[in-house]
Amino acid sequence: MKKRCHRLTLVLMGLVAWTSLFVACKDSYPYDDKEPDWLGDNIYDYLDSKGTFTNMVRIINELDYKEVLSKTGSKTLFVADDAAFNRFYENNAWGVKRYEDLSLSQKNLLLKFAMIDNAYLIETLSNYYNGQALDEGSAIRRMTAVSLLDSIPYVKSDMLPNTTYWKDVKAKNGIYLLQDATEWPMVHLLQKSLKHHSITDNDFKVMTGIDREENDAHIFQNKVIERDIACKNGYVNVLQNVLVPPSNMASYIKTKTELSEFSNMLDRFCAPYYDRTNTINYKTYLAGRGINFTDSIYELRYFAKQGGSLVYPNSAKIDESLLLSFDPSWNSYVYQYGALQSDMGVIFAPTNKALDDYFNSGRGRALKERYGNWQAVPNDKLSLLLNRHMRESLINSIPSNFHKMVDNNSSPIGAKPSDIVDSLNYVGVNGLVYVTNNIYPPDDYVSVYGPALFSSKTTILNWAIKQYKYNLYLNSMVNSYAFIAPTNTALSHYIDPLTYGTDDPTVIKFWYDDSPAAQKVKATVYHYDKATGMKGDSITTIEEDAFIKSRLVRVLDQSIIVGDVKHANVFTDNYYVTKDGNFVKANNIANIEGQSSSTVVNFQGGDDIVRNRHVQLSDSGIYHQDNGTTFFVDSLVQTPFQSVYKVLSDTVKYPSFSAFYDLLSGFPNNNVFLRKKNYYGIDFNVKFFNTFRYTVYVPTNDAIEDAYRKNIIPRWENVNKVTDPTVKDSLVKRLERFVRYHFQDNSVFIHPSQHVNELYQTATIKNDSTDSYLNTYINKFYRLKVETNQDGGLDLTTEYTGDRDAQNNVKPYKVSVIKAGGLYNIMTRDYVFSLDPSSLTSYTTTTYSKSEITTSSTAVIHQINKVLRFE
């Protein structure tokens, strides 16, 4: 007499296996060998009695699972009816046309992958024990009964990756290859877990390409059409289609012709690893079935930080730059901040068209110029792209949260639901593949750093950027930059500031030693003729890290302009401040938007202006990137070698500066100009400069003389006649406060594109509470009001309140920069070195090789028509 399973037995099942209302229990079960009288059919009898599951019943019988599924135990089984099998025979990846075509391993997979040990109601599949605590609603994956040994695929050599790592095994006809040596979980997308993770029906549609309604349940992308059929030894759930075990993400990508380019990229990061354990186990497994297995089993593993291999098959360590975020073939993928049950990975897989479009567009120009095609892009560059498209958490990568997704550097990914080709998306055993018609290049590709990363002309610069972590700065997408990137040619002629003021100046050629033992930049030092600008004989080669770093970091800092060479978002000629406070003059910049090269654009640093030299762009020298503009130059933009002291003391070149210089030089040693430990420079440095940018206003000789006549300041000859130390000291301090008022924080230039209307601090502090014209408080620095006048020059308003009109109102004391004669915009740089350059006796000693450029301050000098007064 036929027995039938009834849904009413759900209640009775609860009396026996009550824990299944939460999660299944593995404790000993009293009815393993004895059937209670009050239960209906077991799973096997139920399927057999229905008459519509003949394919599943045949599989159960042939695999000797009838007894297992007939006993009162704890199983959850997902089955497909005969109609579903008929559809399966018409179209499937295995090429099976009828039941008789199924191999033993395929039958094993169809049964065991659909079977979960322990009895679960559909919605309780969403619960799992996280340690000792019950985690309700968060589970989306669970292990099945399938075994690795149920299916060891034999892969023909022409289906193996075409990379160096596979060369030896490809010489064979084929190999037994596990796509991964971990177990295969089932993915269940259920109402409770979807709600728990805030995955909406719209999200589900984008993720799977399937429309769902409330309470729908899916195993992978396979809908449950009849659920929770209770039998005495578990539950049966009927699926819409035959559950063929899905592959992992990497394997799926390999099967899609639309993703072949991306698949080839992934192939470059995997290798076959001999799997001794599974080789032995498989031999034993087959021996029990009378089969003699004499071959070897390999495991495909990806080079990856999580779940992958950190060493090559020969046990050599893999460089971190060649590691993927995680192994995309890792079946039992576990999110590092979660559990196998609660999350899985994600890959955004761009179509071939998306990759080609990027490579041939403006954004991919630097990449294409260097490599020509994706196949030629080196692995250390390619891994940046791949890792950007690999997400460690599905729960953090649902479509409604795409706008929140960031990479490991907290940079937005930029994916949009409209990018996704949902009909090609795939739910694999270890994660979800979003097929996208767009790519999401890493910041390294699209920032101002990108062109330097890819170009063969900038290998030295690229090494320095990575070595000193400047990629983190240049990749910032919340800022914009102009990056005047020096090529290898430019870095072969670096004039060393430390030796520039000596009788034997030097020039340095930086070069990259690519030998396996080195892999670093070195510096060859040459004699240098300042008069001709020519390089002489070589002196020595230096490898000291500190020596090289202190100079290359200066090059980087003076090559980066914060804010790009733009005004109001328009390319504009002007003086632009660099990262280290130097200034670069940009010429003929207008109208370069969209251009990739220019024969007229040029840049000048302070020394270039002195020598009337213009730094032109190298070929194809303009790259418009997402956070600014990169310009390639074959010569360094040369910042000033002249210090403030050098300019003011040069009475031959600048005779109208002489009176102010005499005033400054009259102070006791170290009051204004100094040369001592911690202040050693090319010559003398300004004492109160402190790694910043300044403006120095130099009154004419007549203006200084007028100040003497009006007793605004005393002459040094009179000060030095004073014998009372207290009186003399007060006069010296009065003079020092006077000259300091001519030194202003921040550099201000005269240029048609630079319009100024600002208050700036000076180096003189206000030490009383008397009124001042600009209302500066006590113990604050006196200020200057600087404004661009109608003639394009600068007018200065001081703090002085001594001039009055007829009504006794304060008349502003104004001073102007003199443009006639061209004594304005004179750029200087006060370097600070780790040693006194004059103490060097040889460049082949460690004294020089350990020398460093410690810091520097910059200033611009303007001639003014009157002295500046605050009292």
C-alpha cells in the first residue's frame, strides 16, 4: 500500500526535530534505525510514489542512496521533476541528451549537490550558528553533501591557460585538474536573508536577471516551486529546473565568450599545483571500485592574498604586487570579516567591448601608448585593474549600494546599476559575477600618476613615486593637480643644490638598476660647469637611500602643482605654487583642453627665468586625467639657486637694492642672515624663514635714505656709536622690527592673471595694544593689505596711523611695487642642508654620499617706492 507525505506532518516533524525551526541539530537522533508509526513516507518513498521524479529516483538507486533516503534521518533535498529533466536533456553544458548519457560523476553531482545534511525548512536555511550564537536571517550559503572526489575533471591541454606557469603541463594531452580543492557550497537566496541584508526585488533583478515576488526562494538562480514537503527523514523542495552544480566565479567567466579578455587577464595569475593529498585519496576511492588510477591530480590556484597561493609551484615567494585580492576559484570562499554562510565574493567582469572601448578612448591613452594591447600590460599593472573589479563582500556590493562602494584606498568605484548586463550575471558557488558594459579603472590608471606609471620614459619617476608613497597623494580624487612629470632624460641632469655654491658644483644622473639584486634607482655624480651648463667627467656612483630620497623627493615636490594650472576651471597662464612652496610660471597654457600635445606650452622655474630658458613638453606630453593634467618634460623645471641673500648682496646686478642690503648686513651675526648648523645653505639663509613661501619688499636706495632723514630709522653708524648697551639694544631691536615688516608670509606675484586683494602677515609682531590701521591685535603679527592696482602692479597698505588729514582722520600709508626696471617677481630659494657644503673635500667619501637636502623656503622679491611702516 502506498504511503504519502503530507504537509500536515510538518507539525509532527516539529515534535521530533524541533531544532530545525532554527537550525538543524547534529545530536544523536533516536529514530535513526526505527520508524515512528505516526510519520508518513520517507524521502525516497515520497519521490518514488509521485511518479514524476523517475530521473531522480534512478540516480538515487544507482548511487546506492535508497537506504540513506529511506531511513529516518535528517536530510534536505532539492529535486527536479521529469519535465525539468526533459528540458535539461534538450540544452545543457554537459552535452547530455538522455539519462543514459549521464556519467557516474555527473549523477553524483546531481544528487549530492542537491542534498544538505540535516533537515531545514526553507526559511531556516537563513539561520546558522556563528560560534555559539545563533545568527538569524544572515545565511546565504551552506555546505552540501558533494565530495571533491565525486568529480575530478580531466582537462585537455588546449583548454589550459597559455602562460608560463602552465607550459609544462600543457605539454601533456591533458591533466586531472581540480578548479579548487575546497568543498562546494550551495547558495540560497531566500526572503528572510534578502530582507536581513536589505536586498530589494530590484537589487535581485540586477543581480540575477530574474524577477521575483515576495517569499520567492531561489537556489542560485533556480526557483523553488514547491517547498517544505515534510517527510519522516527530512524535507523535499522541488526546483523549477535541474540543479546542475554551478561553477565558481573564475570558471564561469572562462566559459563566456563575451568575457574572454577578462578571463585571459585572470589566467595570468594562476598556476597548476600538484595535489598530493587528493591524488592519494582519489586512488583509494577508485581502487574501492576496482579502478586503478595512476595519474596525478593538480589544483588550479590563483595568486591571491585570501584563499590563494602566496608562492609559485616551485615554492618561490610571489611579490605582493602580483597578488589578487582573493582567489576567484576558491569554492569555499570566506569573507575575512564574516563566515562562509553569511557572505561571498563579487567580481565585476567587463565585457570585451568595455575593455576595448576603454583602451581606445582618451582615458586609456597612456596605457595604449605604452603597451598597445591588454595582453602586453605587465602583471603588476594589470593586478591593479583586476583587484579594483574584485569585491570581497556581496552584502556590501548590492546594486542599491553601488554608490557607496569604495576600494581599499577608500576611493569610490563608480559602478551604476545601468552598467550591468543582468542577463549574463551569474550566481556561483563562491560569489556573484556582475557582467558590466563599463570598467572601473583604479585611481593609478586615471589619476595624474597614471601616465608616469605606464610610460617607458618615466621608469625612474615611477620608482620614486611608489618608493616614497607619492602615489597615495597623486591618486587623491578629491584634489586636482598639474603634474609636470620629468622623464628619464630630465632626471639624467639634476643639478645638486648642495654643491652648487662650491667651487666644484656637481650634476647627478639618476638611473634605474634593473638587475635582480638591485631593482632600484642609483645616482652617478658628475662635475658640472655652471657657465656652460655642461656635464663633465663622472666622479662616483651613490646608492645611499637617504641621499637619493632627499633629492628625488625635492624633484617630486617641485613637480606637483596643487589645483592644476587652472583659474576658475580654465587653463590659464600664471605663477603656480608647487607642493613644496616653489613657484612655476606656466606659459601658453590657454586652449589646451582636449589636446594631447603642444609645441608652445612651456614652464619656467626661478632659475629658468634668470637664464631665459623655457622647459618645453616632450612628444605627446599632455594627459588629461580625472584629477588633473600631466605634462611630460625632458628637462627639469629648475627652481632658484639664488637665495634672498644672494640677490640682495649682488650690488652689481641689483644696485638699487644696496641700501636695504647694507641695512640688513649691519646687524650682529645671525640676526637676519646666518650660516651655521641646522641653517647651512648655498650661502646665507634668512633666520626667520621656516619652510614656507614669502614675499620680500625691498625699498629703493632713495627710500631708505629718506627714512634716515626723517628719523624713521637710525643709521648704523649712529647706532654703533652708542655706548649704553640698553639703549643700543633697543635701537637694534627697533631696526630689526622695521626690516622684518618688509618680509611677508605668502608669495605674491605680478601677473595679468593674478588679481590680489588680501591681508598678509609680516615677520614683525605687535607688542602693544595701540591702534593700528589694519586692526591687528597685540601679540599678533603686523599685517599688510596687498591689492592689484589698475596698472596690474601691487599697492600695499600698512598699519601706520601717523599721517592725518585736515580733519585729523588717519590717512592710509600706501606703498607701491615699482614695475619700471623689472625689479619684481625675482624668485629665490633658501636651502637647508645636513652639512656645510664648504666642508666637503671629496665627493667619493661618505660625508657626501650621506648628505641630505633637509628643507627649503622660497621667496619672491619686489622693489617698492617707499619703506613700509607700522609705527
